[in-house]
Amino acid sequence: MARITRRGVLLGGAAVSALAACGQAGKPAAAAGEATAGAATAPATASSVPAGWVDGTEMAARIASGETTSLAEVDAAIARANAVNGQINAIASEIFDVARAEAGHTPAGPFQGVPTFIKDLHDWKGAQTWYGSRAFKGHVADKDAPLPAKWRAEGVVVLGKSTAPEEGLMASTEPLVTGETRNPWDTTRIVGGSSGGAAALVAARVVPFAHASDGGGSIRIPASTCGVFGLKPSRGQLPAQAGSGAPIEISVQHAVTISVRDSINLFRDTQLNDGTFAPLAADLQPVGRRLKIGFMTDAFGGTPVAPETKAALEDVSKLCTQLGHELVAWTPPFSGTEFIDKFLLYWAAGAAEFAKQASAYSGKPIGPEIVEPWTLGLTNMFMSRQAEFEDAVTWLKNFEAVYDTGFSDIDVLLTPVTGSPAVKLGEQAPTVDYATLYDRVISFAAFTAPMNVAGAASMSVPLSWTEGGLPVGAMFSGKSGDDQLLFELALQLEQARPWAGRIPPVSAF
């Protein structure tokens, strides 16, 4: 199948020597960001794309043509990682020496030689997988997880594992095992979760794309808070975790990227194509028809939404109108408070199962020594309401049909991703009092979970920044199987309001 080949703008071998020098000196090009760490700074304009910056698709093409080499790109990415990770703490564990040895010797796939990171919740053979937890520190995977295995076949070179909260149970990446991951746009702010390290590394331009997963918003939330692109695929489009045994498979895997075409090409190269969904079209183009877009800025559960978030989404709605689409007010066909109650009970069941696995692996009883207070709180909640679980599962299994009724008169839904821009570090730390943290989590992660239960396609598009310089993603969602439509819309939005040149204060430049 044809790959998206429209030239993008992201960092390649042309900057190898300069960045290597930065790494040796310990003074990254973003040292100015160090001086302003903690103070949000207005982003660069969209036109100020650094010279020599290419996305993963272009980087792979240059490696294949001999214009650069995989080793040069890997060395440059390692230099970038060394230059900025001290400020953002986005790497759970690194395998730089292995990456250098593998550069130029990975499978001859479409992304052969391109450096990247795998999320710490998923296995990469020979690398540590901690699942964001102290209980599994030191665990080394003996095989690849299913989607990372597809990435290995694509020829990527993995530099290590990106940080994630314990078992991905938080909307912020502040695990006790690796410490807080800090936002490149303002290092006093969270990166979101659970693919927080991945989004931070891509936002800081360490790598052009990184592996990510989404069980309740974990691709879209960090994509929004870090100003990168993140599409959550429909359930069953791409390989999921093998043998989960979950009654409802809410978690999917894909990537966070800067360019839409990288996301498209990664999707196409890993799509299952088992007959459930049609393959992506050979040459996707920006959407060429008028869409009817439902629009809502109120949170499903009635929790508050920050004024700057509403303002950003109002602006995006005007952009969509300017592009010829029709915007209509949208009302959800379900009770938001009932959904949150059922979903979080299901979420808590996952926490309880993880606590059991942590206990079995560590040989220690379930308690604060091996799992975090938030995980324990969810576990206790599940145990106290276990009798309700079967009814909750039945309700959630019926949810996809209910969700789909909301699309009877629209093509796509536009909402915020989160209830506010990135909040301060510590506000959603796993050690915060459980009841307080519960309220903060449902207020922040206020929009994303319904699409996981429905198995629907959904994406965060980096179209807005606050006056203080914090990204605010716009979430466009469809039904199951609407992945291609969302990609086509994303290409149009990227063309109308390009974001690749918006570089955070802490970056490899």
C-alpha cells in the first residue's frame, strides 16, 4: 500500500554533530528553557520550524536513500535525550548501547533505522518493563508485546522505555518508581497519562514518534497536555495486549506523533486487516466533503471545565466552520454520572487484578510497600462493590450501541480532551488522599473514557495554546471504524493550522 509521502517537518541527521556537541557539553539548545523552567512561555510561531527537522516518515526515507544512516540518527536521538531528560524525566529505562549496536541491522521495514521509545506498560524483548510500579522494578521482558512486535518488524530502533504511571491507572505520570515526568511546556505542570513519557519525549523533539496506549484517554490526554497528535484507534484495528481476558477490551495501542502522516503510516503498517475493518485507503488526503460536527464543551459528568479550555474549543469550532463544516450543538445520549460510576468500578477491577499480580511477582502481600496509595484505593473500592461488578459489565457492554445513537445525525463529535490544561505537579500524585484524588481525576479526565468503552476512534489534535503557553488539544471522535475519516480530518486541520513549528521551552533545540 502507498505510504503518505507529503513532506513533513521534523529532526534528522543534518543536526547530528550540533546536537552531539550539545550533549557532550551538557547544555542543550533548550537551555533557555532551563532558565524559565516552571514559567510557561509563549510557544514559537507555527512557521519557525527548525532547519533539518524531519518526521519519522522523512527520516526513514533519508536512511533508505543513504542521505543519512540509522546510526547517525540513533546517536542524534541519544544526544537529544541526554540533553533534555534531566529536565523532563520521561525515560523509565534506557538501552542506548543496544540501540547503537542494532542501528543499521533492524528488519527492512518501512521505518527501518528510525529511533523511538516503547511505553513502560508494554514489553520489548530484552528491556526492563516496570509497569510504572516498584513491585516490578528490574523485570526484563523475554518477548515483545503484540504491537511492539509489529514495530520491531517495521525496523525501528528502540532507545528504551518511556515513563508511565503505575499500570496506567492515572491521568498524570508521577509514579513512585521513576518520579514525576515534567511537561516540556512548563516543568511545573503534568504531562498527563498514561502515555506521559512518550508524549513528553515527542513534544521535546527527542524522537519523531513514540509508542503509546489508551485505556481511558491515555493517548489523547498526554497528547493534549504536551501539544502533540494522538489518535486512539478503534478496538480491533491494531494488535492489543495478548491474553488480557478482560470482559471488555477498553485498551488499545498506537502512537503519539508530531505529523499526522507518521500516525497514518504507523497505523497502516500495523493494521490487522483481518476483515473486521477495511484497510486504510492507499493515499489519504485531507477530507474533501462537508462534515456535520457535533459540538459540546460541558463535561459528561457535570464537572467544571476551565474557561481557557472552553475558549480554545470555541475557537476550534470557528476554524471548522471556516473550513466549510457544519457545527451543531450535541447532547450525549447517556447519563454521564452513571457512565463514570460504572466505568470507574470496571477500572478499579483492573487495579485489583494488578495488585494481585504485583503481590505474586514480588512475593509480598498487597499493601503500600508494593503498590501506590491510588492503586490501593481503587482496589479497596472494587472489593467493597464487587457484587455490583457483573451488572456494571453488562451495562458497559451495551454502551457501544447507546453511544452510536449519538451519531445518527452527525459525522464527528468535537469536545475538549480534558477539563483543563495541564495542572500543577502533585495535584494528581498517587499519594494524594484517595477521595480528593478521585474528584480531581474525574474532573480532569472528563471526556475520553466513553470512546474506550464504545471501541470508537478518537483523536487529540494540537490546535490551541493558552495565553500562558500551555497546549489545549481538541478531541474529535467518531464511531468504531471511523479511523480513516478522522485521519482525513486531521490532515485538513494540520494543513489549515500547522503545529510542527510550535516548540516548547524545553526541547532538543
